[in-house]
Amino acid sequence: MARQEALHPAHTLDISSALPAAAASRPRTAGSERWLIWLFLLPTVLFLVLLLWLPFLQGVWMSFHKWPFIGEPQWIGLQNYRDLFGAAYFWTTMRVTLLYSLSTALQLALALGAALVLNQSFIRLKSVWRGVMLMPYAMPPVVVGAIWMYLLDPDLGMVTHYLLSWGIISKPIYWFSDPVWAKWIIMLVASWTFWPFMFIILLAALQAIPESYYELAEVYGANPWRRFRAVTLPHIRGAMLAAVIIRIAWNLAKIEQPFQLTGGGPGYETSVLSILTYRFAYLSGDFGMAFTVGLLLILVTFVLIAPFLRGFQKQIKQARRR
Amino acid sequence: MAMYTQRSTLTQKVLGYGGLAVVLLIVLIPYGYIALTAFKPAEEIFDVRWLPRAWSLDAWRYAIEFEQFHVYIYNSMIAGLGAAVLALCVAVPGAYVFGRKQFRGKDVMFYIIVMALLFPFVLLVVPFTILWVKIGLYDTMPGLWLAYQVFIIPFAIWILRAYFAELPPFLEECAMVYGCTAFKAFWRVMLPLAKPIITSLMFLAFLVGWNDFLFSNMLTTGEGPRTASVIIYVSAVGGERVEWDVLMVMTLMAGIPPVLLYIVAQGQFLKTFAVRGH
């Protein structure tokens, strides 16, 4: 493994250059190459404009309409927005969306723990354990959802059975329709499913830290905790922030599991914003309202990732000064 | 490396292996239980026990003969393959240009593309459904391939660009000195060099198609190219009574191929996911 990496040096993913002003100075492009540049760019730009930005703009336009699946759309101005903010379920949805986003923290904790353990030199059979840990993330989320539906089934599920026989609960809990439990369950199942994404990013970052840094720290008498604070953490902070940013956005946008496990119910107790969008689009056929909710989802996502995005940019600036 | 091993104290080892065991149990207990469930006869589903009293392949037979689940697995495979091929055709040239050429507005364009990674794709379900019906892509496999691209292309460009950028400079210039055109320099020199990362992305793009539920559910009907994910959703939620043993067989059939893919390619994935932000 180490040998192989030495043969293919550093093709790590450099997000720092995602920011402007990172362009390396390369010789100026010859005029004869222009056609190649634009020809190569064309498919990507075309795809993203046609598949992402135009539909998005169309959606913004739709949010000002009463837009049924069949029939003529009708301009209603800001009525959808007024309806949404005035609705009784609005605060329930916002509360459960924030709770659901906390799943990111749980994922980070598990991922960091697992990555630190697997980075220890004395652990044998690393690639086997790594493969096992990737399983929940590799499988389709719907598959993982189905597995947990079975395990948590109130009548014949394993979890209920053991909780009952150990005396932790006295009667079966209907996890997915219980107004208290349902929102916690979708959060826990999401954490169990998606934590390996952060794990693989953190592990890659940990493995990139030169061994000599730790040796030096030890020569200076740093204990394991100090070594973690002084060597490990600064080196993985960038990867950690990137992983958190992506995961917050993806956790909020992924609808598979809440949709499958609870369908957004009971009532609106587990209708995170993405589920609410889907409910309006799929169940009520109210496309205008679906997009109104969707725009709110974008707003909430960006409010939640903004502090991490700032941290990440600061991190990159520091790295450049060094 | 060897020296460091010797310096690990007993406490460290106990903590390390203890932590490893906890994480492995968190993952393996659910999987172990459902894997065994898939071999239980239908009447044993109702008592919670690990090992089946009588091992049985009934659930497997039922899933394939009655539910025709292999057809949906095949659909998932085609969905994944098509998505991967299309994504590479679009993203590799784009990423190459972002990685190695200079042009006006490059940084801003790249930033916009990468930001698309954070876009909540559930929003696109509505406009896509309307548009797909209008242009005849609704309920077709190419319609699915096209829809998956919104997940794959930003991710692919992000990763490929970095790879191309870090290949040694002046490679194309050298090739062109030897008489290659700009295109031939890309095709004959750069593309072969990028083979490992392209393979890795091909796997990841395949998995997007294989794993997707959002678009596969919204853009197909019962008569069209339904993928395994959608069928699992329908079997778990749709009916009044869930055949758990059959459903667990389906989860294994749809869940194991991507896991194998991850295990085969994990060294490569680890490099692909190496974010350099320090």
C-alpha cells in the first residue's frame, strides 16, 4: 500500500484551487488551442445549464404560481410563500429539519473515531475492516432503510425484541409512527447509513500526515492527546470542514430514508424540508408550493453551512501563506 | 513504521482494538441478522432468533421466480452503466480543460460547477418530471441516465480536475513538439495517464445509478425501466403485508454488488477521496 502510494505521488484532491486566484502560471495558450478548450467545455456547460440551472430558474418561476400537475398554471404572486410561513406545520418542519441536520455531528463523531482507530499502525487487516465499515454507505439508502424497517418492526423486529427482553421498554414502540421517536429514528438511521462518507475522507487525510511529525512531537514529550491536538487536528481540519459542508447539504437533501421509513409522518413530525417538497410535488401535485419549500431548503442549507464554509476558506488562506 | 509500532503502549492497543470492535459491531450486527434472515423459511420470520431452525432457499426462489427481482437488478445495472459512460464522456474533457488550460472566467466557472454539489437535487424532481414527459424521456432508460448526471458531473469535474492539474506540466507541449495536435495530446498522452482516476470515477458514477431512488422513482412507472431500489421501496412500504424474508433477499441482491465494488476499488477510492485542504 505504502509502496503503491509512493509510485503514484500526490494526486490528492486540491479544493483550495476551487477558489479564485489559484491559477498556476502556465504558458499562454496558443490560439490554435482555443477551439479545443471551448469544444471540451461545451458538454459540461450545456449539461449543467440545461439540467440544473434552467430547471432551477423555471422552478423559481413556478413558485409564484398555483401550478397543478394537470391544468393551467395561475400567477398568484407571493401567495405560496405566505401560505408556507403561515402554515401550522411550518415550525414543526423547521424544528425537525434542524434536528435531522444534527445527524451530521453524529456521523462526524463516529467517522473520526473509526478513522483514528484504523490509522493506528498496530491494527492488522486494515483493508478488511475498512471494507466492512464502508458497507452502509455503499449500499443503496433504500436497502439500508428496508433493513432497519425490519430490525425495528414493533412485532417481529430484533431491536424491539431485545429491548423488551432486557426490560428496557415495557411494551413495543411503534418507532416510525410514534410522534416522539420517529424523528430521532430517522436521524439515527441516516447517521448509521452515511457516516462512512466522512470516514473515508478523514482516513485519507490522516494517512497523508507524515509519520515524522508524530516522531518529532514524541521527542518533545507530547502525550497522545497533545499529539492529536498539535499534529493530527491541524492536518485534518480542512478535510473535516469539507466533509461537514458536503454532508450537511446532502443529509438535508436526501429524501430516501425518511420517505421510506415514515413518509414524513406522523402528521408533519418527520417532514424535513426535502420531504415536504416531495410531499407537495408527489402527493398533492402542487408544484408551485413544492418549489417554494425547496427554495427555503436551499436557504436553510446555506445558513447551516455558512460558518463551516468561512472556516474552510480561512483554512485555505492560512495554508497558502505557509 | 516499525519503530512506531513498538512504541504503541498496551493501553493504546486495548483502546484501539476496543474501538475497532465497537465500530465493527455497530455495522455487522444488523447485516449479520438480515443475512441469516434471508435463509429462514417464511414461518420462522415471526420469532427473533439468529440461526434458522431449518435453512431454506424459499425466499430466494420466491424473489426471483415470482417477483422477477433479477430483472430489476438488471435494470439497475444498465442504469448505472449508462450513467457512468455518459458522465465520463461529458466530464473528462471538461475536467481536462479546467485542470490544464487557461481561459477567461475559468475560476468563476469552476466555482459555480463545484457549488452545484451542494444543490438539493430533490428540487429538480418537479421540473424534470414536466420536461421529461414533454420531450418523451419519461419512463425511459436514457431519461434516467440523463437525470443522474446532475449528481455525477459536478463531483466528477471536481475530482478529475485536481488529478489532471497535478500531472507534470508541459506534457502536452512535449507531445505537440513530436507532432501531436492538441486533441491527440489529450487522447494519446493525458487520457492514458488518467486511467486510474477515470476507473475510480466510473465505479462511483455506476453506484449513483445503481443506488438512486429519487429520480428512478419519479421518472419511471410500473411499465417502464424500474430499478431495484424502487422495487425495494415499493415492497417495503407499498403493500399491506410485508414478506420480510423475501424483502431481505432483495436487500442482499441489491446491496452486495456495490459493496463488492467498493471493496475491489477501495484503495483507489481512498486516494480519490483524499481532500487536500491544509
